[in-house]
Amino acid sequence: MILVILIAVLFVGGLLAWASERINPEYPRIISLLIVLLDIVLMFSLLGGDSSATWLVDLQTDWLPRFGISFHLAADGLTVLLLLLTGFLGVIAIGSAWGEITERTGFFYFNLLWTLAGVLGVFTALDLFLFFFFWEVMLIPMYFIIAIWGHENKNYAAMKFFIFTQVTGMLMLVSILMLAYSHYGQFGVFSFDYFDLLKVNTSGPLEMVIMLGFFIAFTTKLPSFPFHSWLPDAHSQAPTAGSVILAGVLLKTGAYGLIRFAVPLFPEASMQFAPIAMTLGAISILYCAKVAFAQTDIKRLIAYTSVSHMGFVLLGIYAWNEEALQGAVMTMLAHGLSAAALFMLAGGLQHRIHTRDMSNMSGFWAKVPKMSAVALFFSVAALGMPGLGNFIGEFLVLLGAFKANITITVISSFGLIFASVYSLWVIQKVFHGEYRNIDFDDSHLYDLNRRELIYFGLMMVGLIWMGMYPQSFLDLSQGALEGILASSQIVATAAVTK
């Protein structure tokens, strides 16, 4: 029941945070922090399971048996890594909202905790109907976070985010229903269970059509070119906590969906489509790096860099070998920390000087040396400095992708050069040169406080740990990825035999 408890704690904690606002406006953030910390403690108990087993914990019970729908939650090493990332960035998001969110605090933290609950459900659900339920659960609270607590153009950004994810989510639902009906046609019973659907033979055009429904939904959330245009608007208008969760956690649900569902359920179609998917990944890496360099809004720039870095994840997934998948997972984890930190820095600057326009910023290093040093660290991490987690992830992706497609891999590797250009350009533009600040009251531009330094310090430790001791992460996800690779090969072999 540990997985049920993890999700239920966040649901109940959200309601408590909302209700506590009537007593004291300070209570919601305190309750939310305690709830997420409790969840993290419970998550660590999953690490005590049998490391040799593919699934560390597995719970399945009937929900709607007439339609073959069950309440099926499970966790393997890959799931545990993503659960811990979600919990950790939940704490960071609460910290970034601590002094920024001052209105309707109860409802804000309610939406934040319910978004996290939906994400945990997405990472643990192995019934596809239940998976879609949690997919929708994490969408609606994030819409409210952007629409209510966002910035000047928040309504447009929130609606664009909702339409993109809702429409593509409906495509995924149609694909799930088609897959379940195919199971009924072959076995005489409806089932939405992941392991049952792995046995379905949908070879031919039908498999490609159903697979594309999953692919479009997941790459929109990832996001990947050409489904990425909602992300810069959402990030630039979202409050800092919303950007932290969006970049650090929600984007990873798209990558997880590709690894867990899109490729294993449709191995033949996925391998036929792999050159196109890898090409889209390469375009995302290069095109969005170029567009990032043209931005003056610092949050839009970081948003485009996120699309560029997630292009490496898409490249690694469709290379579909162990090195590339390990690299994709490491990139997901490292990007979660580095992107969350950069958005927290950008949000902190906006909160202080009331602008995101870098043309109004210059020479901040002398005024805010702690913030400047932290920004330099995470910018260097994002560009792939050896010794930090991002380098390990992107190196493994390129190593694995080279085995699958040399041309696309060589082209994609230029993204590492572009990342260096835009990352160091931001540091030069904002923190070096002659001091300039559109907010002429210098008292508003104050350095990081102790609470902020603690949060950034934790993320620094995480990236250094991933860069210097990556084997601890690789070992945890290895069994899960080997199982996914083996199941996809078995399904593909069975389909060829038939």
C-alpha cells in the first residue's frame, strides 16, 4: 500500500493546506512542506526492497472489472528515481513560493500538492485507464497555478498550455481505447492492464496509428519540436514554483511515457518511426538552442533551453539501447535540477526588480555575488560541464545514439556547442559589464538569503553527486531498463513469428 499512501498523503495534504488558510495564511506553506517531506521519507522506504526484483512493489486490485479496469500501481528502479526527483523538487517549489505567493495561499498549495499527486500517479500507474486519469489530474491544477498566480499574460499562456495538453491527451485516450479493443478482439476480454496489452498483436498500419497517438501526447508534454510552442509562454507567465514543477517534473512525464508505454507497446512501429523521432530530437536540440540565443526574456530563454536539452532525451529513447536509455534517464534527472534552479534564479530576479528583460540588466555580480556565483554554477551545469550530472546524461545519450544513427548523432552533438554559447552569454549579459538596473531603487536588488542558499545548495549537491558518482543512479535504473528492453524485444519477436 506504500504507493497508495504516497499519493493519498498529497491529496489529503492539499485539502488540509487549503482549509488551514482560514486559520492563518502562513499555515498552508508550512503544512505543504511537512507533507512533501513526509512523502520523501516514505519514498526512501522503497529503496529497501529486493534490488534483484524487476518490480520493487506491485499492487493490483479490481476497480471496474466489467471493463477490465484495475487499480494497478507498481514501482521499479526507474520509477523510484522519478518519485524522488518529484518529491525533492516539490520541496524546492514550496521554497520558491515561500515569499512570492501571498494571495490565496491555501488554494495555491492545494493545486501544487495535487499536481504532485497526479505526477506520482503517472509514474506508478500500470493500468492505462488509471494512467490517463492521473495524466488529467496533474493538468488541471497546473492550469490554475498559471492562470491565477501568473504574470501579465497569464490567461493566454494557461489556455495555450491547457489546449495543447488536453487535445493531445484526447489522442492518447483514443489510442488507449483502440488498444484495449484490440485486446478484446484477440482474447475476448477487455483489459487496460499494461502487462496484458504487451501481448496484443497490432502489427501493420493499425500499430503505427495507435503508436502515433501516444507519441504525439508524450512529445507534446516533453516537449519536442514541433509541439513545443506552448512551453515558452507557460514558463514566462507562470509563478516561480509553477516553472520549477513544470520544467523539473511535468516534462519528465512525457519522457517516462515514451520509455514505459510508447515503445514497449508498439516495438515494430516505434523502430520504423525511430529515424523520424531521432530527427525531431536533433531539430529540437539545434533549433531551440538557436531560438534561445535570440531571446531577451530570461524565462523564455531558459524555456527554449529546456526544449533543447529534452531533445537529447528523445534522441536517447529512440536509439533504444541500454547506454542511450541510461543517458536519457540521467539527463531527465540532471535537467530536473539544473532547469529548476535556473527558473528559481530567474523568478527571484523578477521578484526583486520586476522585469524579465535582460536588456534592462547588467553588471549584477558586484551587487549580488552569491546569486551570481550560483547562476554561473547552474549555467555551467546546463551546458554539460564534466563532473556534473548533465554531462553524464548527454555523453551516454550520444554514445548510445551513435550506435543507432551516426549522422543524426553527429548533427545533434553541435547542440553542446550552442549550449555553451547561450549559457555563457546570459552570464555575461546579466552579471558582467557596467551596472544597469531598470529598478533604480537598489535596495530591491538584494542577494540570496539563507533559505534560498539552502535550496540551491541541495541542488548543487545533487548535480555533483550525479556527475561524480553516477553509478548509484545507473545501478538503480539498470534492472528496470533491461526489463523494458527485453519485453519490447520479446513482443517484437512474437509479432514477427505470427
